[in-house]
Amino acid sequence: MRVTRVFGVVLAIAVLATAGCARVVEGTPQANTDPPGSEITEDGSGILIGYHAAPVRIEIFAEPQCPPCGRLQRDYGDEIAEYVGEGRLAVIYRPMTFLDLDGFGYSARVSNALFLAAGPDTDATTFQKFVQDVWSHQEPEGGPGPTDDELADMAAESGVQADLVDRIRAGDEGVDVDEMAQQNVDLLTDAAGAVATPAVYDLVEDDLVLLRDEWLSDLMLGLGS
């Protein structure tokens, strides 16, 4: 099994003066009151939504043109949003682009927009809503896919703030798509021995998740992969 790469977090109780951090006041632990956020992972190829210390932590490898990836969001997207919002789940989205046939196509454009939407100004549930909106408007494999304007409209409707929406609309670069895609292919090949999406990796158990019915609720109940 591979070594977990992103969530190497050491938890400690400390007295902290900065707002939004866990702190101890007269011996009583106080919860982080900031909503879970979104951020690009340290390796630059994933987007984390949720708290680093969430008890359940997974990676989702997904291709924008992959119909089963769309079904995963339709079937489980609302649950993902609920668990992430409660602080119980953290998700790293790892976009794939292997269904693009010619250069910077449908999947690359969607992946780039996702990276543009992520960051300190986009909370986790807003980002999850954008993910669900993108996959709910999935076009047939090999089609042109959504335009930058259409992706920007989806981002705006999901609650992404205006300056990030403007960058999506302008087609700004949010990530080196080729480098991101290759790294995610390598990670998925290492985990699964093949590149097939959707794939879910349990970062706590360091193992692939079998995507049977109720897989997400099973994980949340601690039943594992």
C-alpha cells in the first residue's frame, strides 16, 4: 500500500490566540467555528474540501466526461456535502483528463475551472455544489463540453465569488493541466493498478473503497472499505 500523502497532520491541544483555531479556555476545548474550506493540495494536483483533521478522509478520482462519475455525484453528492459541512468528512478531488482526444479539451477545461474555484474564499460546501453542478451538466463523451462562459455561470450559481467567476469566464490558467493529470494518473495507477474512474481511495485505511451501494454511509459508520 502507498503512504498517505496529504493528511499527515499531528493533532495537539494548544492555547492559540488567533481566531478560527482550536483553543483551550480554562481547560475547556473550543471547536473551530470557521466553516470547512477548500484548498489546492500541497502536491498541486488535487483540491481538498473539508477539515484536515476530519475523521473520514478520501480521495475521489473523476473524469469530467465519465458517465459513472456523473452518477456518483448524482447519487452521493448531497451526502458528501452534508458530511463535509458537518466536519466529519474531507475529500480530495483529483480530476482526470484521459478522455480528452485532442489537447486542451472538455475534461481539461472543466478541471482547470475547478482549480480556479478552489481557495480560501470558497468554502467546502460551495465547492461541492459547483462539482455537482458541473457533473449534472455532463455532455456525451467526445462532445465539446461546457464553454468557459457556461462554467462561469455554474460557478456563480453555486456561490463562488465574483472575482473567481471572472477568472473562470476569462479562461485563466488555474493549474498546469498536463502535469496535474499525469500526477493523478500515476497516483491512481499506484493505488488501483489501472486508470478507471470513478475511484475512491480511503486515506485513513490506505486502501481503495469498493463502490457498492451505501459505500459512503458505510465509511461514515466506520465499516471501512
